[in-house]
Amino acid sequence: MKPVPNPSDAGNQRKKAIVVGAGPVGALAALALAKRGWFVEVYEGRPDIRLPSSKARTEQRSINLAISHRGIAALEAIEPAAASRFLESAIPMRGRMIHKLSGALDSQPYDRDGQCINSIDRALLNEGLLHQVAESPNINLFFNHRVTGVDFDGKTIAIRDSLSGKDFTTRFNLCIGADGSYSIIRRQMMRVVRMNYQQEYIRDEYLELKMPAGRDHAGQPTFLLDPNHLHIWPRHSFMLIALPNKDKTFTCTLFAPTAELDRLCSADSILTWFKSYFPDALRLIGENSLLEDFKRNPKSPLICTKANPYHYKDRAIILGDAAHSMVPFYGQGLNAGLEDVRVLMTLLDQEGVSSTLSTSDSRKDYDRHLDNALQRYTDTRHEDLIAISDLAMNNYVEMRHSVTQLSYLFRKTMDNLLYSLTSPRMASLASLTPKLATLPYPTGEVRGWLPLYTMVTFRPDINYAAVKKRAARQATILTGLSWIGVGLCGVAGAWLLWAARAATLHLLA
Amino acid sequence: MKPVPNPSDAGNQRKKAIVVGAGPVGALAALALAKRGWFVEVYEGRPDIRLPSSKARTEQRSINLAISHRGIAALEAIEPAAASRFLESAIPMRGRMIHKLSGALDSQPYDRDGQCINSIDRALLNEGLLHQVAESPNINLFFNHRVTGVDFDGKTIAIRDSLSGKDFTTRFNLCIGADGSYSIIRRQMMRVVRMNYQQEYIRDEYLELKMPAGRDHAGQPTFLLDPNHLHIWPRHSFMLIALPNKDKTFTCTLFAPTAELDRLCSADSILTWFKSYFPDALRLIGENSLLEDFKRNPKSPLICTKANPYHYKDRAIILGDAAHSMVPFYGQGLNAGLEDVRVLMTLLDQEGVSSTLSTSDSRKDYDRHLDNALQRYTDTRHEDLIAISDLAMNNYVEMRHSVTQLSYLFRKTMDNLLYSLTSPRMASLASLTPKLATLPYPTGEVRGWLPLYTMVTFRPDINYAAVKKRAARQATILTGLSWIGVGLCGVAGAWLLWAARAATLHLLA
């Protein structure tokens, strides 16, 4: 254990942060504070995922994620070297591949300029960040340590080492809850903060299935589907999706209403259902593998949580899923969580929060700068997080239903046309980076038509709330244009009919 | 302690219910089950409010309530003798008394037929029910006993006796959570049920103030305001209300935005503010008493919670504030909670839930009838509880603002006129009672125009959801009639002007 002093020790002036949860958001927050000179202790209730023995446990969770520009921008702002390493181990996905019931395929690129999202192994990303954490001289990392209580007014946290059964208490200046949807820190904060809070289970559940790698002529493993797409089998009230893994397999996820999944209770019913709705996927997954996964893997609920405020005075804040767990249909859950860290750090820097206790601060046991920064975080971040949570919910209908509709394809074509006509080519993520250090974002500088997906996924310089408002305005225009299109088609059709009738009469005359 | 056997004892076939919380809702639920032959244990975390030493503690809470027909109907269905005793100790309030800033008064009756709501001491109601509970041979009542955990699958509950510090576990067939807004049973259920849950603090807080009794010529205590009204000082963004007590005092409650109350931090600012907005109330309360209450009484938040489902399988349910704490502006919080008990008991009776374990039931450890009843409770009750929660929120604007507006008074006059023209006189609450035993309610039988307040407060035979829908339809009609009224006034005005002009010209000719 590194010599991280207790902040109450006389003579030591550096501040101590406790981060609860060693997932990607917690690890990144710890790294960001350590870089700013804080002493950090990270407490994680589960075992160390870097140990081979615990691999099996993590594999039960969603194992690949779509990381996009917001997540990457946050990683680059805090750990630039790590960010590029992660991208090397990720598989770029340039668009959606729609699998129709007939077996026909339809590739829908995500972006005109070839920007892509990245399929990445959740464990790999987490392990990479934990390696950085372990190397930092300012961070101590504890696994199998559960929080049993927090005294926010006394700035102490009670921890139980679940291996030894030992209980202890430690002091903090700042406590960060990055402990997921069922956050203990959030529950503890709700005792002292008048927190508005909402949790909602949607009618659907999800189940993970594995699609194995194929073999090429030389016997080497090979992808059974195009690896540079996110594959979707939209079936209106339910859907199957598949993301590529580095080992040439795909992780498939079935999203369906609980009532629909409950009917699939026998091998016969499962196979019949798959043959009706996903015959091509069934061939690639294999009947035995499918039945095995149905038996072994849990059917998990999808929960959406919202909270406000996110902080308590100058001493506690929740980030990531602890503050806003959302449905996964925009692939933004983790991206938003990593962005939380970047936004918080920008505010700490802007407010001039120091990592040392000035003598007067320590006498008052109060940090005005930190208080301001956390208050500004709640004030500025809430509308953004509600916006992306709502957008994620709306995107489920798009993915499982709209993508197959003619009206959707017409609107998408118009959307892309207006984008081409009004917006210059986006150079790269790096070109946006200088803007990100300023908060609130200089959104006035964003001009031209930008499709919703592009803004959410590839434009971290536009906050989610601004994205949602801009998209609503654009949607109104698209609806208007669609009606004009319908009108023009009607006029053209009538003219054609009239001309055909006239020509026929002329020929018969 | 009465000989209540453990349901696991061989040879004993009676079911055991645990009720957590000994407030009015918990006490009524315990009485209702005991009457149906169940063994009941009631656990309350606080001390016995019937003991003189704990009086002071309860007085910090809201001490008087407006009980109306739904609450009375529930009491009468379960404890008819108690219901009439409570009504004797209540003070009927026949309408609102609006106190304008000028000091002018405006009495607005609640109901054409003289139906009234009743101001009752919360402690008195609670104590009365607890006396009944204590007398029941089937109920054991424990104070200073806190729930520390529930194993719903094992049907056991862990309790700590906070006086002795002793922990123990006991079995149940049915666990009822009636433990208020911050319910432990609800939190425990959220671990096993996918419960949608929402809590929202509104922008306002409340503070209780005491208006003393006056003295008549003979030196006897006397009311300083008309005791048969609920007094309101509506001031648009905030308000003061007053309810009469048996000792001739009034309990006043100030509702105001937190920011507004925070400004009142000195004696000067408090008195100046009261002199500007409530000069008449200030005279009656007295400056010293007002300042004393401001110093001593807490500024309490107003929380609105919503949950769904309310039950878990055949073994647990939450009632009252534990399931739906609402803002107090319709005076329906406790009424709805007592109605919860009546509705649940009606469903238990309809489903033929027995208080004894049949041999096969006990083998299966499962009660299909109970399961059906609890499921039907969640299915039928949710829409009602959301409706009254929303109506209560809307009524705040009516009480603090609309009651002073001309448009409101015009609509209210029309509302009452249509009521008089279409609906016969309501005989009494007793005349509705036979209908209440049937669920779903025979709402088809309700005819004619009924003002919203009348339906919510005086018609327990119309469920809250139906009330809300009916009120929305009536509001649309009222809006239409208002426009017709405006049109007719315009025409009449124009005709008068024309006639006046013509007469003038004729006279001058």
C-alpha cells in the first residue's frame, strides 16, 4: 500500500478523495483527481477483475460496449496514451447493418464523413484503466471492500473488508460515488439531500447470446458477419443486435418484452421462435449454442434512473450509472459516464479547486471553490443527462421498428442531403478538443444542419440538451419538407396520369 | 403479550400478518385483518404515542388533518363504533374562508348539500385506533421495534427492539408496510420487486404556527376565527391556512417556496413580511408567538412519491404514505391511505382469502387467493393513486392563487349551477355504503354533473381515476360555456352601447 496520509494528520495539507466503484467511470475519476495532486482511495465491492479467477464473473455482464467520441474525448483529456491504446484494441463500426426477415441486408452508414463508433471489450477497457490506477503514486486501490455507511457531515466513510470481515472508517474531503445503477453512495446521499429520484423498469428484458467465429480455408478463425457494422435484426416489437469481438466472435443481445421472453420456456418454443424471426442468425449461432445460452444466461431487466441534485455541499457527488442509468439503445451510457468525469474536472479547474488545504480552508473545514464546482456540475449537467436518457429511450423504437420503414428512409435521405449541403466535412475529433475545455460549451459556433445521430455520437462539443433541442427543430423542418415532397409527388403523379391518358386517347384517335 | 402462535408451529392453521407502522393506516389494517381471523403483529419504530412522555414528540408532526367521506367510509367499514366516536371529536368545516389582503372575507362552501370535511387531531385519531388494536385478542402491538431486514422469499422479518437492543426474527404469511413516506418495507421490497419508483420534492416547504384561543366576556376560551371553515390566505406564490382545534386554537400552516422562507432569517424580516402579506393573521397569532414558532418549528419539505407495483407475490404489500405520499393540498393523503385498507379488504373478501392455512396451501407455501387479491390491488389501485396525487398537486395552485380570480369564481358559479340542475340532493354517506362493497365500482350508476371537489371529497363510490376523467370532461364543457358567456356578454354590451347611442341621438334630435 502506498503511503497515502490521512487528511486529518497535522502537517499534511493534501486533500483526499474517496472513489467508490472501480468501473471505468470510477477509475477515470480517480486518475483525473490524482493528476491534479489529490490523494485518492478507490473502494470496490467486487474482486479485482484483473485476476484470472474473477474473469468468469465479469463475463456474465455485458461484455462489449460501443464507445464513441464523447467517451474518447474524456479519455484523451485525462489519459491520452491510454485512449489511443484502447482504440487500437477496438473494432470500428461504420454503420448499422439491417437484417431483414427475408435475409436481405441493408447497410446504413453512421456518418457521411466516415466517423465510426467502436466495439470494445468492457473488461479490457476497465483493466487498462485499472493498470493506470495501480501505477499512479497518488492512488490506493482496494477490492472486496464494501461501503457500509457514510457520514457526510463528519466527512467519514465506513468500509467493510469482505475478505477479512474487518470494519474501519476513513476520512475524506470529497467522496465520489461511481458505483453503478444500484449505488450505495446515492442511497446514503438521499438521507441528507432532498434528492428527486426516479427509477423505471421498461417492459423489455435482454438476454446475451454468443455467435461463434467461423473458420477460413486455412482453418483460421474468421468473422461470420461483416465486423465493421453493428448488426440489427429489427422485428418491430423486439430485436436482436450483434457487436464484433477481437476473437472474431459476435456478442448478440436479444431485447424483447418480458411477456414475449416468458413464452420461450422450452427448447422447442425457442427454436421455433428463432426460425420464424431470425432464421439467418439461428444458422450462425447454432441451435445447441443458442439453447445453452438461453439456459445459462440471465434475462436482465432494463432500468432507467434519474436523480437531481448529483452532489451534496462541497463533499460528495455521484457520476455515471450511479447518477443516470439509461437504456442502452443509443450506446451512450458509458460515454455519458466518462463525459461526466471530463465535465467535472473542467469545472474543478475553472473554479480553481486546489488539491491542497489552505490553512483557512482547513480551519473552516469548508471549500467554497469545491462547493461552487459541484453546484455548477448539478446545474449544468442535469438537463444534458435527462436529454440523453430520453433520446436513448426514443432510439429503441428507431432500432427495432423505424429503420425498416419507407418514411424513415426518406427522412434519413433528406437529413443526409441537408447535412451535405450545409455542413463542412468534420476534420477529426482532435479538431474539437480545444472547445471542450470551455464550459458552458460555445454552442453558438455550431452551424449548419447536423443529423441527430451525428450530434449525439460524434460531436462532444455540443451538449446533449442542445443536441435534443436542435434535433427537435430539425425534425419539424423535415416533417414540413416531407409534406412538400408528398405534395410534389401527388402533382407529378397527376400530371403523369393526365399525360398518359392524353397520349392513349391520341393514339386511339 | 397475547398468545399469538407462530404460524410455523405444527398444528396451528391460522395465518399471521405483520403490520409495520402503527399510524392510522397500519392500525386500521391490523384491525381489519384481526376481524377476519388473522393473527396480527404490529411493529412500530417509535415510542407509544399514548404514553404521556411521548406526547411532545408527536406534536412536532402535523397535528390536525381534514378527514372526509373516503376516510370515514373506510373507518365505518372496519370499525363503525370508532368512526362515529371520531366524528364526535372532530370539528366540521363547511367551506373555505378566503382572507383577502384587504382583510375582506369570502366564504366558499364546499358543497351544495352541506357536506363537510372534518378537522381532527391526528394523535387523537391514532390513539383511538390503537386503543381498539390493544383490545383486540388477535393483535400484538410492539413499540420501539425497528425492522432491520425482510426475507420475502423465506417469509421472515428481522426486528430490533431498540430499548433492549435485542434482535429477533419472526415468520409471516403477509407483511403490510404502512410505515410512511420513508418506508423500510418499500425499500426492502425494491430488492426483490422490479418496482418503478419516483420521489419528488416540490419547490415549497411548510412551517406550522399556532394561533391561540381568545377569551370571551366570561373569560372562557373562544375561537378567534369562525371554526367551521378552513381558512386560507392565498397570496399567489405562497399561502397560509388555518384549521380549528377542539381547544379553540387554530393550527396554521405556512406554505412557501424554500427561497422565500430562507429570506425570513431575522425577527425583523419575519414581522415585516407578515405585516405586508398577513396583517390580520399576525394580529391573531401575536408577534412573540410567531417568532417563537419560527425559531422552534422545523421548515419541512413536501415530498411526493409514486410506486408500482405495490405488492410482492402473495406475501407483501405497501399501503398509505409508504405507497403514495402526496402533497397535502387536497386533504386526501390520509383519506386515500384509509381507503387503501378498505379496498384491500374488499379484494381479500372477493377473492375468498381465508385466514386459515388449508393443508395443501401450507404444503405449497403459497396462497393463490391472496396472490390474486394483491395483484388485483396493484392493478386497480395504481391509476386511482396517481390521479389523486396529480389532483393534489394541481389543487395547490387553486388554493394559493385561483380562488381569488374572477374567472375561477365564474366557473365555480357555473359548476354549482349545473350541479343543482342535474344532480339530486345527496342523502348521506350511509346511502353510498352498499356500493362500496363492490369492486370495481359501479361507476356507470353515477349520473349528472358533479363538481370536482364534491367527487374527490364526498363521493367514495367514485374512484379517483374516474373522478379525474369526469372532471376533465366537465372542465372542457365549462371552458366552452365560458366562451359562450363571453360572447353573449359581448353581444349584450354592443346592443346596450347601440341602444344608448340611439337614445342619445333621439334625445338630442
